[in-house]
Amino acid sequence: MYDIIIIGAGAVGTSIARSLSRYQLSVALIERENDVSMGATKANSAIVHGGFAESHSKVKGRLCYKGRKQFDRLNQELNFGFDKIGSLVLAFEDEQLSKLKELYENGLKNGLDDLEILNHDQIMNLEPNVNPEVKHALYCKGAGVCCPFSYAIALAENAVANGVKLYLNTEISAIKKEADHFILYDQHQNTYQSKFAINCAGVQSDQVEQMVGLNTFTITPRSGEYMLMVRGSGKIANTVLFQMPTKMGKGILVSPTYYGNLIIGPDAVNLNTGDKDTHTDRLLNIYQQARHTTDKINIKQFIRSFTGVRAVSSTDDFVIEKTAVKGFINCGGIQSPGLTSSPAIADMVLDLLEQEGCQFNDDPNFDPHRKPIIERKTLLPPHEIEPLIELESSPEKVICRCEQVAQATIVDAMNRGIPVTTVDGIKRRTRAGMGWCQGGFCRERVVTVMENVLGHPVDPGFDIEHSGINRVGKNEIVDYIKSHLE
Ligand SMILES: Cc1cc2nc3c(=O)[nH]c(=O)nc-3n(C[C@H](O)[C@H](O)[C@H](O)COP(=O)(O)OP(=O)(O)OC[C@H]3O[C@@H](n4cnc5c(N)ncnc54)[C@H](O)[C@@H]3O)c2cc1C
């Protein structure tokens, strides 16, 4: 019998698991996919938001800044990659100044102390590549970018190192409430028992709640498509560049990623399904809107499109609460800024658990630290890399040419307490396959290293090839955009 079972290993579930691992509690984290971080946490804008955009009247408004403030310490402990580059909300019309002031005032209510409204010259000084028609901007100095899947992986690795039991490929399909505990059933009818259960199932969080006979909210999946450009392309922006927010969200952003790519997107389309295809017409629209922020985006640098799916709740807010079923806690509908808020969501859930009777005694063996798998680096020139690519099996052998990932890095990623069984699992942890050729060169080489570690054959396919998801390819989108804009 576990004290606590967490259903869903995204940013929220892993954050809660890691927070609970500080205490003398037995905790299980259960995830239906083959890795942690496979839902919204894998595919989003990766922004550690300022915390001024969501109304103070909402839970998400109150939690965002509380979460953001923890990222420095978390990154020092867990080394997932976080850079406080700041953000700008750009106003191209004088009439939008009043909306910026509203955001500023809302930010103050949410506790922020690092907001400033900038004029045209100040903006151009900070961001020389921005459309010079810009009139005003809201600057948040402490906002930043992180690597979201590295974040969840780091939290999960540290939670596991501190005693949390992680079950992958395990989909909870039914939950039975007994007098003082829960029995959870997976797809194979295996059972897991716990005194408390926490629903962190993202887009499926309404369905998981229904398993205990409740129906307090529903989720509408809302997709957002992105375009990602090659490493180095992020240099055209120094900060995260937002346009004015709309009813559907924060609008199209232009931003460097933590590793120096340029990301543009997302749009927002409500769905009946969790469709993760990308579409030429939507990408064209994103590209055109992003070009209003800066005309320095070079479509020839495009390497990948992808879709993230937001879990939009019928309450239009995070659903973080105790329920009518004692011991069952909802943590659903965590749409943006859920990544940023996740440390504060974990704090809130621990409070709720305490109210429900869970006892917290410090675990003297808790170790908050986790070493990085990779760090940001300047790539070496080709003549230095070529001999390392040709090496026989060796820790120094360079496996991925574009991102210069060594064999030892891949082996390290596989020996951290979380089974890594797919080439995508290696890609998320090491960046092998994230470069210009998108794994064309390294995929088989990664598989060879994995097979040597695991001692059995590994499927060489990327997840996308088994998923039925259709993504617009490089040539297709470049041709489509050229034909529509020329
Ligand atoms: C397009 C987009 C852009 C965003 N941009 C940002 C941003 O820039 N900054 C920010 O702060 N936030 C952003 N967000 C929000 C952020 O990504 C989410 O709030 C956060 O990732 C939610 O984490 P989660 O753990 O609740 O959900 P998820 O990451 O979706 O995790 C839920 C997990 O539960 C698992 N699961 C579901 N059902 C079951 C079951 N029955 N049994 C076992 N496991 C189950 C799923 O497989 C999944 O892994 C964005 C979201 C999207 C979609």
C-alpha cells in the first residue's frame, strides 16, 4: 500500500512527486506512456512566464509568479536548463497602451516586482530586430525560457533517486474507493493501492475524475501549432516576444529557446480530439503573424513543426482541490502557465494533502541534487568533430553530428533510474536527433549505443512514425510559404 499515488507524469505530476520525496512517505507516480513528460509538458512554448497575464481572481493568476520564483533554486538543484532572458508584450497601436497598463496592474496584484512599461526607443535598444512600428511594451525582467521536458525528466529522476516508484506504460483505467484507501486498476488489471490519489492526468483529467464517480469539470483540448528553426536562429531575439493577448491565449510569440533555436507559435484551435497533426495553412498563418513581430525570421531555417494540446477546463481555471471523495485530489485543467506554476501547484497539493490527514515527516536522506545530462555549449568546428565521429565504440565517440552528442552522454542518460527505451527518450535527454538533419545521421548510431546498454534490440523508429501523426515537412512548408508570400 502506497501513501500516495499520482496519476500522470507531466510537469505537474513530477513536480508533486519530487516535492513529496522530501518526506517519509511511500509514493508511486503512474504514467500511461513509455516515458515521463509525454503530454502537454513535451510540446509547449517553454516559457517561464512572468505571471501578469492571468487575472488575480484566478488560481492560475495567483500561482504563476509563486512558481516562477522557484525556478532559479530548482535549476541550481536539478540542472534542467533555465535562462531568465525577460519578456516583452509588444503594442503596435497607441490604443493598446491601456491594455498594457491593465496587465501591469494585474501583475502587481499577482505580486510581481519586475515589470516596466517601455517606450519605442527603449524597446529598440533591447530588441533591435523588432518591427520598428512598435509603440510600447510591457517588460518583465524575470521571465525566461527553460527546457520543459528536461524539467520534468529532472524532477522525475530526482524523485526516483529519493524513493518514488515510477510506473511507465501503465494506464489507470478504473479506481475503486474502499473505506480508507483506493484501489487503482491498470489496462492489464494489475492493482495499485494507496491512501491518497492525485489526479494529474492533463487532457484526460476529467476522465480520471469520473473514475471515482465525480463530474465537476470537463476538458476541451485546444491545440497550438509551432514552427521550430535550427540552432543559432534564436539570436534574432534577446527576450521572449509576445503580441497582445487574446481571449484564446497569449497569441503568437517569437522566442529563442534555451538551446538557441527560434520558436514561433502557438495558434489556438479547440478540438474534439487530441489531434497533433500540423497543417500548412495554420503554419502559414503563424509565420505571417510572427513576421509582424520581426521580419528577420528566415523560413529556410525551419527544421520542425509540432503541436501541443492544452487541457482547457470548463471552469476556465486550474482545478486544484480536494473533492467529495475523501483522499482524492484533482489537479486537472492545468493549461498555460502550468509549466511555470508547477512548483507552486505542488506546494498547494501538499497543503491539501495535509488537510486531508496526510502526515509529513522530513526524510533525513533526501538529496535535492541531480547532475545535468547535457549543458549548453558552443559547437566545435567540423575538423575537430570529424575524427570523433569516426571512432570505434568509445565514451568520446560523437554519435550525433549536428548536436555533437557523445556516446558517454547517451549511456549516462540511460542510467538514471528511469528506463529509457526509445530513440525519442534519448533525444529528449541528450538532444541527439534535434539538429538540422533531425536524426537522419544519428538515429541508427543511437540505437547501437542503446542496444549495447540494454542487451536487446531497440526499435529504430521515432515515436512520430508509430503515432499516426502527420507533420508538415521541411520542403513542404518552405514551398507553401514561398508560393503564398511571393
Ligand atoms: C501549446 C501550449 C503552450 C504552452 N506554453 C506554456 C508556456 O510557455 N509556459 C507555461 O508555463 N505553460 C505552458 N503551457 C502549459 C503547460 O505545458 C501545461 O500546463 C503543463 O505541461 C501541464 O502539465 P500536466 O502535468 O498537468 O499535464 P501533461 O503534461 O499533459 O501530463 C499529463 C500526463 O498524464 C498522463 N495520463 C493521462 N491519463 C492517464 C491515465 N489514465 N493513467 C496514467 N497516466 C495518464 C498523460 O500521458 C500525461 O503524461 C502550454 C501548453 C500548451 C499545450
